Amino acid sequence: MSYRHVPVMVSEVITHLNCRPGLTYLDGTLGGSGHAVAILEKIEPGGCLIGIDQDIDAINNAEIVLPRGKAKAHLHHGNYSHFPNCLAALNIQAVDGMLLDLGLSLYQLESSRRGFSFQKDEPLDMRMDVRSETRAGDLVNNLDQKVLTDLFTTYGEERWAKSIARRICARRLHKPIATSRQLAEIVANAVPRSKWKPGRHPATRVFMSLRIVVNNELERLRQFLDIFTDYLNPGGRICILTFHSLEDRMVKHAFKSLASNCTCPPDFPKCVCQKQPRIRILTKKGLKPSAEEITANPMARSTTLRSAERLG
């Protein structure tokens, strides 16, 4: 199997995770295993990597490409939000570093045949975990116009959501919308050509919103952000790579809340909440890829890296 993917901001991730020999790290989104390989190289000898991915193709690829050196690698097929179960199965209480890369892989776009790309003519699937029941085609062909409009607005921040939903509903009256290319053409015809943004297909936000809902991405991220500090050793680091504004805002606000102390109203005479900061934010504004990396890998241009350290 050829699982093609170019990992983003690898050196920045390794630096902010503070990878060292003998420590234990969690990569919750293996993808093409580019970050995992780099982590394993830094934690030898005696280190341990727990790798998770909901795409079985990523797990199969990891079994091939991960080096078998002096650091152990444990692979788990599932969503990263269930990482406590993976740690419990290994009798690990907490780890020294965590990584989430929330982007799509090149393999998923180009070779998975699941309709992630509007440039291909593939079944409207978009499931990262093929064991899931709901496909993108189910949403496109069964949700009513208002629900589709809300979906594209909420998860895609799509300005033309109402027009797109109306076109979809009119088209499916005659025949179900079956492929990614059919959907992309409907969306393109619903958006005035004068409003197309240079370098971006008009269906980009619609495809993103469908993928988010099919894979329950924002809820999974919320579940992770609610609990990750409980499984991070004092001094342990977390790095999260985001690729669109919705997930980046979630990470930013979660980190800010975890890094704050008293949350009592300012007119309270003394603190009653007794809240203590759980983390120290290492990337105040979020890091972006270098110009050189974006030139070499245009998919990296929308990446934001946020990192934090667990306090004792």
C-alpha cells in the first residue's frame, strides 16, 4: 500500500514536544506516520509511542513504516478521543507528550476513494473510519433544506449556504447525488462566479462541513480538550495542529481556560472558585509554517500549531 502524505511543521512539533529518550508520547492522529517516525527517533532508547488513528489504512501503513529500534510503538485503531482506553490497556497512567494533527492526509484526498476531494469523481462517503454508519451522501440526499443550510453555515462558515442547499434539494428530486464531482458541480453553479476566490474551489467549505459532521470532528476534539490534562505528566507537552478556524478557536479557547486562574466576577471581594491554572501556553499566538515549507508543501499554508505545558 502506498500511503502518501507530507507531515507539516515536523521540526516545530518535535521542539515543542521536547522529545527525549526514555519518555512516553501519544500521537493521536498517525496519518502517514511522519510525525511518529520523528518522535521515535528522539525517544530512543527506552521510549514508548502510542499511535492512534481511526483510518485503518493509516494503521496498516504505520505497521510498515515505523522503525523497529530501541523505542516501542503501540498502535490502536480508533478515534483519538478514546485515548484513555488505549492507555489503560497498556497500564499507562499518563504520558510525557501528546500530538494531534487534525488535517486530512494526501492519501485520503488522492487515493482513499472515499470522496474527500471535489477534484475526483468518487462515492460521497467521507468517513475516516469506514466502520461508521453515516456517509456524506446520506446527509446530502436526506437532510431538508434548512438543516443543510445550517450545516454549511455552522461547520463551513459558507456565505452561500442557502443557495447551495436549495440547489442540492432541487437536484436530488430527480436523482440522488452520488459522487463528489456531482456535488462539486452543484455547489459551483450555486455560487456566483464573480464571488469565487482565487486559488480555492467554491465547494471547499461545503466539503469541509460535510466531513466534519460525518466524522463528528468538533465533538471529538471537545471531548479530548476536556480531559487531556488528566493524562499528561507534570512538565509534559501537548501540540495540536489545526487547519481551519473552527477547530483552531476551540483549541485556543480551551488552552486559555486551562491556563487561567480565578474566574470569579471582578466585584467578588475574594476568590471562591479556587481555580488553579493547569497548563502554561507556549505559543501565545499560534505558530505558522515557514514560507519555505509552504512553497514545498502548499497544503501546509492553513496550518496553525498551538502548544502548552502541563503544570505540576
